[in-house]
Amino acid sequence: TKAEMTGGLMTGTQVWRQSILAPEDSNNFNFAIVAFDAGSRNKFHKHSGDQILIVTEGTGTVANDNESLTVTEGDVILIPAGENHWHGAPDATSMAHITVTVKGSQTEQTEA
């Protein structure tokens, strides 16, 4: 089921999340599609496990403390555990990606 993501980690316009697999379908990973409307992103955060993003639509940005990358459909990004980062569509275009995280990985928001 597609649901709007609201709350502290998101900023800007709307962000949507839809699970690809039910939690019981994998012992090791979480899979979801996250869609960012133009002008939205998540705030700086880090995960206790690696995260893989696979851009499926549009153009967006993935940034860490040192660099900012423009990403487009087909790009695959590995974000190592503990790396402070954000991703989304902060400009005039929307972006969607598949996110893969290690089951049990914790997310810590680092931006107010």
C-alpha cells in the first residue's frame, strides 16, 4: 500500500513509500519504493546498516557531508553504514528509488 511519509525525517513537499515485500518475506532485507515529489527530500540521517538506492524514475540528489551527486533513472548508490547523508528531489523534478536496507538497521536523524 502506498502511503505518504510525514514527520521529522522528511522536508518539503510530499514523499510516498510503498513496501515491495512484506516484512515476513525476507529474513535479511527491507525493500520499498520511495517517491519524492519535486521540492522534497529527507533530512540528514544515517543507518546502522548499509543502504542501497536504485533510482527508478526522474532526477534527484544524494548527498553526504562531503559531496552532492545528481542521480537519474538506472543509477545505483551504496551508502555505507554510519554515513551521514540525505536523498530526494530538492529541485524542480520528482524522483523515485527503490531502497534496500538490512533488516533491523536503525535510522538516526542528524539534521534538525
